[in-house]
Amino acid sequence: MNVDIARRARMTALYISLITLAVIFSGPLGWLVLTSLKAPNELSVFPVQLFPATPQWHNYLDALTFIDFLGYARNSLILATISSVLTTISSAWMAYGFARLSAPGKKFWFGLLISTMMMPGIITLIPTYLMFAKMGLVDTYVPWILWGLCGAAFMVFLFRQFFAGIPKELEEAAILDGCGHVRIFWRIFIPQSGPILAACMVLTFTASWGDFVAPSLLLSADRTTLAVAMTAGYVNEKGFPVQNLLAAGSTMFILPVLLIFLFFQRFFVQGFSTSGLK
């Protein structure tokens, strides 16, 4: 009896802690939604008014029309889709080579690839811009295609750990049946990599969707993404930000990423939990 009481007390304390953490971490999102429903005069009152007196649902429609929201969202969707699909496939292909093929210096090159994860992206910012400018690729979407074809070190690491756990018997049986490495990759490894594919797609899509630096550096105002357009678009005639419309636009901005994560949540968690298992 005492053991059951102690166990229930521990479980109760655990659930209370988890609920408390969930409330704390969801607090900024809740504040953003509440701000998006306030009238302009409610944003400057003191003491701070938590809930709007009358929810201003038209703020969301105003946020859509104040700037070309759907047009910029289309640009963001194109870049995020290109980046996520190409980065996932190219990273998986490179990881297959590191995990299943033999070559001189393979461990060295894999270690060198992983070491690039410690390099801050700001270091390569100016050289990247100069390189694309000399190639005439500024104000085009080609840089995102090239970045996608080059893969990502962290994604290569995840795929490599996952591929290393696939039994060699499957690969050997495919070789005996006359399959080459390309067919083995597409027919055996990719179909078994659903969780890790979902995890990489979510990570790369989220990173590209919310990226601010690269679009602001390489794209013009007409071709830029929603993340960049929102920072300078929601301002009044005096140049001050319209906070309630900015909050409404930000809520709609994070909605696609949130829905994608909720849809792939099970595969996302499973991908990370199985990527290091043999």
C-alpha cells in the first residue's frame, strides 16, 4: 500500500511538473495570439491588459491585406519546399556512402563534415554573397537549389547513424539479385527510412521557412520571403510598427510549421529515437 501511494505521489508530481513546463513554454505563443486580437489602443495601456476587451478578429484579415501576405508566403513555400526536399535526398545519398561503402579516408572526411557543424554561419555569410554575386545568382532561387544539392552535415549524420543499423543481409541479397547501389538505396534504404525522412523534412523546412538572413541578403523586395517582408511591412505612415497586425501576421506565419510538426510528430520523435540504434 505504501509503495502504491509513493508511486502515485511521484506520478502526480511528474504530471504537475510537465503541465507547469507546458504552460511556461506555451506562454509566448499564447501572448502572441492574445496580442493579435487586441485593438491598437489596448497595446499601450498600463497596467498591461492580458485579454482583449473585444476580440478583433478582423486583425487577421487586415494582416493579409496590409502587405502581400499570400504572395510572400508563396515565395517562402517555394524556397522551403525546394530546400527541404533536395537537402533530405542529398543528405541521405551522402549518408549511404559513409555508412555502407568503403573508401580511403572515409572516416577523415566524415569527421571533417561533422566538424563543420561547429562553424557559425555568419563566418561564411560575406564569402557566400560574393560568390553568388560573381556567378550572377543574386535575386534568384538558384542558391537554395545549390544549398539543397550540397546537403546538410547534421542531416548526413542522422541518416548515417540510421543506415548503419540496417542489416547487411538485405544489402547482400539485393547485390546477389543484380541490384546496384542506386537501386539498393532507393528500393531498400529509403523505404525503411520513413521516420528519419520525416524528421529531416521537418527540420529543413522549418529552418528555410523561418530563415531571415539569406533571403534579405540575396533576394529583392519583390521576390523575398514572408519572414523578411513582415519585419518591414507592418508599419504605419510614421514608420512605427503596427503591433497587433504584426502579431496577427506572426501567428499565421508560424501556423504552417506548427501544423507540419503536429502532423509528423510521431515520425519526428521516432526518427531521433532510432537514428543511433544498431
